[in-house]
Amino acid sequence: MSPAIPEGSCLLIEPAGEKIHKGEIVVFSHGSFIVAHRVISISDIHGELRIQTRGDRCPQPDYPITPDQLIGLIARYDA
């Protein structure tokens, strides 16, 4: 998530709670990987929440994630 969060930083992750907002950096599972990317949009598709994310330096967005993939929000980091 550089340049916002330097590579190798130690992250403090808090539960996402009820509301996720555009612009927040979320941590989620993607297969066997743990990913931290910024929320670019949130939508409701046929009654199911979908969260679209993208890394700050990535030209393309990620595949939309579901709330069950969320681990939490980055509350703080130490570089």
C-alpha cells in the first residue's frame, strides 16, 4: 500500500464494524494471501454487499470482495 503505508510496516488492525467507507484501507483474505488495499466503491448486488478495492499503485481494481473476506481496517502503522 505504498506510498500511503511503507512496505514492511507493522499494522494495527481493528475490526471493520458495521460500516466501511470509501477511501479507508481494509485488510482482507484473498485465497491464501492477506491483502491491504483502499476501498474505491461499495455496492449492493441482489442484496449482497460487494466491496471494490485497489492498491494505491495498482492501475486496475481488485475483484470485488464480500464482508466475510474482511479482516479489519488499518487503524495505525509503524514504519
